[in-house]
Amino acid sequence: VTTMLLANKDLEVDAEGFLKDAAQWDESVAEAIAREAGIAALTERHWLVVKFMRERFLSTGTAPSIRTLGKESGVPIKELYQLFPKGPAKLAAKIGGIPKPKGCI
Amino acid sequence: MKRIVILGAGTAGTIMANRLRRLYRRDVRAGRIIITVVDQDDRHVYQPGLLFVPFGTYRSGDILKPRQKSLPRDVWYVRAAIERVAPEENTVYLADGTTLDYDVLIVATGSRIVPQETEGLTGPGWRDKVFDFYTPEGSAALAEKLASWPGGRLVVNIVEMPIKCPVAPLEFAFLADAFFTAKGIRDKVEVVYVTPLDGAFTKPVASQALTHLLAEKRIRLVTEFSAGRVDGVAGELVSWDERVEPFDLLVTVPLHMGAEFVSRSPGLGDDMGFVLTDPQKLQAKVKPNIFALGDATNVPASKAGSVAHFQAEILTENVEAYLAGRPLPAAFDGHSNCFIETGHGRALLIDFNYDVEPLPGKFPFAFGPLSLLKESRLNHLGKLAFRWVYWHLLLPGRELIGIPTRMSMAGKVPTEPQMRHVPIKEMQP
């Protein structure tokens, strides 16, 4: 098990830096992961997506796809790519402290 | 009396019907077990053959057979669309208003392309300069186009993962290179491979080898490109972050989703319509008497016929145990085994599972070892012979000589530094 020191906490993470335990997450952890990924500050729009993602995962057990995010999070897909460059679903999951969404096999 | 209902009579559903019918031969004859297979049409497509249709190697008639020809006679075949599954009632509702009750349900309804999900993809230019090759109609239309196409900029694009047979778009690019070379117009064609992945393929060692092959064949690679919209009139493929790839001919692998009824069945699928499935036991998360295999599941294995074949052996054991009231004994390891056509009569072979990525080396085989991750003539002959194997050994659910259900490390050469793959346990929430 790899641990990573972020926001003054020892966090258990996988090989790509996704939290292993969603319960270790809080807003300061989210901000620290975002900075590591090159997002200097999380705006209200970032939070809208990150919280939607996290809540959907905690209630259903799976992370929503990019298409669901675009339809239901309140942020259209195009803006998602501006907020979370290259891979919005993957990056928002990482910042939200939930496992990497499946799909890339 | 026990009722087993199989939804879907494609590769996975047909293999399961044949295996279960063989396992329960006496019970089926005596009426103690009734196996019912449901499909909405009677056209079984040999899907690996779709790749060869655009280049005239096969015609679409060569890859189609009636579904019933590959199913046992004493299995019921219901031709109907599926409305929904009601897990609480153990009932399947069909679109014609009838219902089927089951003791065990096996979902094998595969995945389908949904080009309408990408803006402009099926608009002006569809099947004129924008084509798919994942349907018999699409691949036949593309064959007609390629026969007279004078050349230009050919863009091969994957809209989003996961897709069926993740190597097929690469094979298409390789075969296009060979096709235009043979026609003497290779210098008039620019082939561009545009993918949402960060490399040619998902797994690091194979990705490196395949990236090298693309370069060798003068195919340009564009990575991390998430297709947002298509303008078929202007000939532009545009990403969500506004990068533009112009094309004279676009060959798209559209978004894939599971069967529509999955989303209408409470708790059965994820938001793409793939059945939420335990990756080892192949049991649906929603209820213990529902199982799923093949392209229909959300397990992190390739959506490929070889996977359906290996899963079917595991699932047969688990269904038998379930009906006998025993704990499920068998666990699927994610084994996948694929030939990759590289053109000019050669092919690669890759063999991998949930935890071990495709590695170079030799694959021990009945007629002599096959080269892993390296082009050879024998691999190509293996791929062509596979059409016969598919109809006569694979669909009937027979063992394939020399290809074990669980992946073996024999002959594989671990590369240094070995890039670690995230084990399956960590990928599950």
C-alpha cells in the first residue's frame, strides 16, 4: 500500500494517486489533489462537478460517465473539459476522493 | 423444473446455450430443465469478419448466419425485443407483452454502437464520407466507398472507451495502409489515427510496440483526443477542447452502450447500460440468480469473443453450482487472447488478463509456438482460420486445443522495467 502526505494527512492511494478510502477525503484533501494535478484553485463550478461525482458514487457505488456528468451535473461537457483538462471524469473522481472510473481497457 | 433464460444469441449467449444444454442433456430431454434463448432478430454476425469487409476480403454475406443454426434443437428460441427485466419478480418482460419467468437469468446482450450520441456524426456526410465498420451495413458501405476512393486524408477515430475489440481500429489502420499500397495510391493517402487514449493502446508494453508499428507504416498518431462533434460537410472532427482534425474520409468507432433494456431494468446496469457484474464470479450485483458475460458486462476485461469463450466455461460451472445450492466455485481471471492483423499477410498475437498486461515472447500452441507482440505469417493464418473455428468449435462451446481458460505465463517474457498494472481488487469500488 502506498501512502501519500497531502494536506497534512497520510492518505492511502493506488498507483495512480486515487484515494483507496473515500472516507479519508475532505475539502482540504480535494484542494491539495487539484493543485498536484495543475488546477491552482477550485472554483464554484469545479465544486459542483466534484460534489456531484462524489455523491453519485457514494449512493450508487459507481462513478458517473462523462455523458452523465454533462447531462446531470449542471455543467455541460465542453465546460467540463475546460475545468478538468484532458480527462474530466477521471480528474474529477481523483479530486473527489473516489476510485478511478472504469472504462479504459 | 428449473427455467434458465438466456438473453441474447450472439457469441456469448450461443456458447452458454450449447454448454448448458450439453451439461444438462438428460434433464433437458426429461423436461426437468428448460433453456430459453431470446433475441430480437435471427442474424448472427461473425463480428471478427467485419474488419475485412471494407477491404473486399470478405463480403457481408460471408459473415452472417441465422442464429438458430448455431443453437441446439431442444432449446427454446424466442424472437422478441426485450422490454425490461424485473429482478424482484424473476421475470423478463418482452416488447410484445409476453413474459418469461426464470430461476436463473443469463444476460448476454452485448454492446451496440450509438453514433447519434456524438453531435453531427450521423448528420450530412454519414455513409458518404463518414463510416463505421462495426455493423454489416457500415462495413459494406465502406467497402463500396474504398473501391473507388482516389485518396486524401483518412482519419480513423475512437470516440470513447470502452469499445468492442479494442485493437480493431488499429487493425483497420494497418490494413488500410496495406490496401492503399497494393492499389498503388499509398502516397496519395494520409492515414491519421486519432484516439482518446494517451497512446496507441491501453496497456503500456503493447502500446509501445503498436506505436512503433504505426510509425513504421507512416500512420500519424494523435492522442488524448476526445471527439466532441463532427462536421460532415466541412470534413472536420473537433474535440471537446476545440482541436480540429480535417478529413476527406472519416472511419469512426462510435460510442458503445449496453442493450437498451438494461437501463429500463432497476438496479441491473451502470449509466452506459452495462450490467453491474462481479468480475470473478460473473454474477450480477443486483441479484444472485442473475449472471452476465461477454460484451454486456461492466467487468474490466476486453470486449472480445475470446473473453466470452473463457467466461462461458467459468459461468457454466457457476450456474451448475448455483442451481445445486452450492457456493460458486469458479473465478474468471480476465483472460483475453487476440490476433492483431497488421497487413501484408501478417499478424500479432496478444494474451493477457486482469493483472498481467500483454507481454512479448512465445505462445505455446498445438501447431508450434506463435509469436507474441511480434508480426508473423503464422499469426495471420491463425486469424483467417478462426472463422471456421468460430462457427464449428467456439459457438458449440467446445474446448479450443491449446488455449487454456486461465492465462498462463509460459513463454512470456516480462519486460524491464515491468510497469505495474492496477490489480482488479483496487479497481472495484
